[in-house]
Amino acid sequence: MSEKKHFHFTGVCGTAMGAVAVAMKQKGFVVTGSDNNVYPPMSDFLRNEGVEITAGYREENLPAGADVIVIGNAISRGNEEAEAALSRRLLYQSLPEVMKEHFLRGKRNYVVSGTHGKTTTSSMLAWLFLSAGRDPGWMIGGLPKNLGRGAHFPDSEFNVLEGDEYDTAFFDKRSKFLHYLPEVAVVNNIEFDHADIYNNLDEIKLTFRRLLNVVPRTGCAIINGDDPNCRDVADNAPCPVRTVGLGEGNDLVIGDVEYEEGRSSFNLGGERYSLRMTGEFNVRNAAMAAAAARFAGLTPDEIRGGLESFDGVARRQELRGEAGGVKVIDDFAHHPTAIKFAVGSLRQRYPGSRLWILFEPRSNTTRRAVFQDDLAAALALADRAVISEIPDLHKFPEDDRLDPDKLAADIAKHGGHGRYILTVDEIVETVAAEAEAGDVVAVLSNGGFGGIHTKLLERLK
């Protein structure tokens, strides 16, 4: 065991922070933590595992004998514990640093990255390993239904990690995925995102090049060969590269794709696979997971069985209920391209249904003007699009804010039907008054959207 015995986690109730804190406790370390948001289920999970947690951030929360202060990604300068760690010259580390040292070094780490599809693809891949008896570790930024939790670190040969290009901590602006020691890096796609971190697409491509620069020659980069940005990033990469896609020029061609109600099937590498999900985007996700699993040594039959039994991820086109003949779907999509994929998949899943999109612009990028036109084009693909009030818009310069009135007008210019409605209650009343039996209402947000799903279902009754 490391000479360092006591780890204090500042921001311990985050999904990944909590999971790693418990895994460190299980390794025999003394673990304490603090957070502003101490409530179930995470608080119960931590306490049941023997992790002592304190509500709020205060200097006195830092135990006198703590060897390492683990500072979460959500913590910024001005946080009392972070300031105390700096002032007292304590050893502080980011969560990815702790993971690298205690869980990833010496392991076969499969890092799934890209602008879209990371959560679904990494969930699929972790389930392929688990269902094939490989007992992997994983850290995933969602709740995979098959896995039951977002993170888990047994003493395993394999780890599957959702590789985020977002920065690591306030003191480390490198992308988190650069710490993950990848044997295999999966790159689903590359687009501009995270406008609060990156100034342009070239900066994002640079960080993905850095990811491929740390893949060993005995490993592999598995990239979307249909994406010009992915091909550009992989050009002259020092590791082996395998391209996957629908185009004939790929190393692994996704062929003979068929869609049925609630199901998709495709060929890859001479094998036929099927999954209980719809849409081209999910076929691509499954193909990337299958390619990575084959590199790891799983058999086609093991992959077939895993994909067939994969139940999906919470908040990824999840049916929350039906009332008055209207289905209410929850989805995480917020980037314009993700919205297009979501609409396309829902069209295939519910052919002939009138499709509503209720969109909450909530991410640091979608609240900015950068996607003003792209969002309009994407939302116009639905039959009805409703834009909600934009949270904390005052935090952005006036000339850099998404204009919701203009967005609604531009949706109409693209041939759609858009409205800007301020409150959740007003949106619920509007949909309840106008929706008809057979309609599908998809709620798109990376937050809670004021509990609109439950309110809408209750009102539709």
C-alpha cells in the first residue's frame, strides 16, 4: 500500500468522486469527505461503506492528519477547503490523478471518447466485458441499466472509462482522459463543444491528438472513419489505428443495417449483431464497442450475447411513461448534432407519430450564441419544438448569449414549428392542451428541467 494513508475528498458526493472514495476505502485507506450536496442515495452509499462525510465546505473539515486532499472537478478557487489546501501547502490531487495511481496503472484501460455517444458506448463495452465474465472496472458518466451504478473498481485486468475532454481540475486544465493510461482509445466523433473551455475546433482536435499520443504501440485507436475530424486527428498517430464506419473505405465496415420496431441489426467484420435500440447513432455506438471488445479478445458469440442483452442507459431515450395516449421520453441530448441523432432515432422508433421536442438550453455551450443557427436547424426536424427559459443567462456577455426568441423564429425559417415558453408550468399546459393521442414528447436536457416529465404525465392524465 502507498505510504499515504488518509485521503480527504472535497466534493465527495459527485458520482465519480463517491465511487472512487468507496473503492479507496475498500483498499484499506482512511477516507473522509465533504460536499455541499449531502443527500441520498450517494450520502447513504458513502456512509454505509464507512466513509465519514461532512456537509458544507470549511477549512476545519480537512483532517489534521490527511495525506492527500482530492479536489473534485466542480471545485473552484474561493472554495474554503481548496484555499486551505493551498495555504497550508498540503498535497492535493485531482480525481483522475488518484484513479491513475491506484486503479489504472498496469491495467488494460479502454477509454471511450468523442463529442457524442461516450456514455452509451462505454456502457455497452463495460457490459460486454461483464456479461462475458471478465469482471471489469468502469467509470461512466451516466447510469447504465445493466450495471446498476456509474462506477465500480474491482481488482480486474480491464477498466472501461468514459473519456471526457473536459478539463481535470482548476489547477490542471488538461483533458481528464489524458490521465487514463489507455491501451485502447475509442473516438466516436469530434465536434466543437465546451465553449467555456475551448476557443475553437482546432483546440479540441489538439487534445484528442494528445490522447492518441499516449496509446502504446501494443494498443489501438479505434476511430469513426466516416468523421473527417477523427481521421485528421488520427493522421500520423504513433499507435495503430483502426477505422470503423458505414463507408467502404473503413477497416471495419458497418453493413446491411436493418431497423425494426425497437431493434437494430448490422454486420461487422463478417459477424451479424443485433441490439434492442434504434437509430444509426446507436448502431455506430454498438459497432465501436464491438470493435473494442474484439481487440480485447472477446469472441463474436460473447459480443452478440452482450449486445442483445444490453438494456441501455438511464436518460438516453428513456420512456418515462404514457398518459392520454401521449408518450413522454427523457433524453440527455443538448448539442445540435445530438439533437439531430435523437430526432432521427425517435422517428425510426415511433414511425408516423407526431414528435414534440421540449428543449432546455442548459450547458455552458448551448446557452451561448455559438450554436444559434445549428440549434434552429436541428430543432426544426421535430414537428413541434418548444424552448424553455435559459438558466443563469446573465452569467454570459450580452453579445454571447443564445437568443431564444430568435431561435424560435429561425426554427420556422427552417420549416419547423418553434415556440419560446418561459416556465415549466406554461410548457406543460401548452403541451397538454395541444398534444393528441399517438404523439411522442421528448424532453431534452442535461439537467432536471424542473421535473417536467412527471408534471406533464400527471397533467396528461
